[in-house]
Amino acid sequence: MEKIEEPKIGNPPRIYLRNKLISQDLANSVIEFRSIMQAIPDKKYIKTICELGGGYGRDAFVFLSMLPGIKYINIDIPPALYVAERYLSDIFPEKKIFKFRKFDNFCEIKEEFEKADILFFIPSQIESIPDEKIDLLINISSLHEMRPEQVQYYFKQFERLARVNGYLYIKEWKDMELPFEGGIHIKMSDYPVKNWTKIFWKTAEVQIQFFDALLKLNNKN
């Protein structure tokens, strides 16, 4: 919090602490950043981050500010993806941005992908990202909104995308009922983590109806 403050882009409510603009989103993102990075022994290992459901980019802002030189892939649905693209492009004008667009094959964008600092994809494009490209995967408050088969699908993608000994951070409701899916409940025990080692798995610091967990991928066969 001494190094960053809430950007004025988007005209957030003016709340100050020690003459610095803050917000609930920024505070939550700092807590999430701290939880992850304090538990990873070698910080230099984290070079490429991929967030599924990144929203307007609150966590991306903190990670890009605190870890200069990283690549950040933001995956979300419209219109949130467009908002994130506009927001992060304005905050980091010096960075190379891969804006969302349709493409048929990764080969079409390979060179741009490698050179870009911040990239924007929709969920259906996650399969186009090559295997073992990601050091840290993040999902905050959206897996619990999915049907069990969707959760299974994304965990398969996480395992495919993670480098050997790569990390996954999730922060979800402990028990979420999906009212429009016939009363399906998504509980902590429903997440398919058998191929991951738990670094921590605990009640979230502030939102105590949530849990957060940092997982490390077991060695791939």
C-alpha cells in the first residue's frame, strides 16, 4: 500500500488514507497479492500470470505494478473484457497490449503473444494457449458460479497450462447455491484438486464466507 494507490481512471469514489487514494477493490487485491507472494519461495519464478475472470483488472493492476516485467493474460467475457482492456491500457500506456480479437490458430498470433505484456482473451480462446505457458493461474469469485462440469473443464485447462510446479490461486464461496441450475451447490470439497499440492487452504482474511487456496501442480508425467 506504500507503493501503489487506486488509479483515478474510471472516476472511483474519492476515499483517502494518509493522502493516498484507496478503495475496497485495491485493498482486496493487495491482500490477495500478499497471500500468494508470501507463500511462493522464489518470487523470480513468476513471469507469466493468467487470470480467468479478471473483471476490470483490479488484480492485474496490482501484480503488474508490483512485479515489473511480468506477462499478464486476462480471460473474461464481454463486456468485462473490454472494460479491462481499456482500463489496463490507460494505466500502463508503456506496455505492449494484445487486444482481444478473433483468430483461427495460435500460429497467427504467436509472435505478438510472445512480445506482449498484457493480453486479452475470451474464455473460448483458452484452449488456443499452448501447454505449460503459465507460472501462476488465478481465479477469484467465479468458479463457484459454474456448473460442476464447467469447473472440471477449467481445472483440466489449468493443469494443461501450468508449467511444471506451477501455481494456482483460487478464492471462492465456501458453499454457493446456483439458483438457476436446479439448486446445485458448489462446495469446497467439489474442486478437483487431486493433482495439486495444497500450499494453503484457509478461510479468507476479510470475506470469511470465502476460502482462498494456493495450490502447486504436482510433477507432470
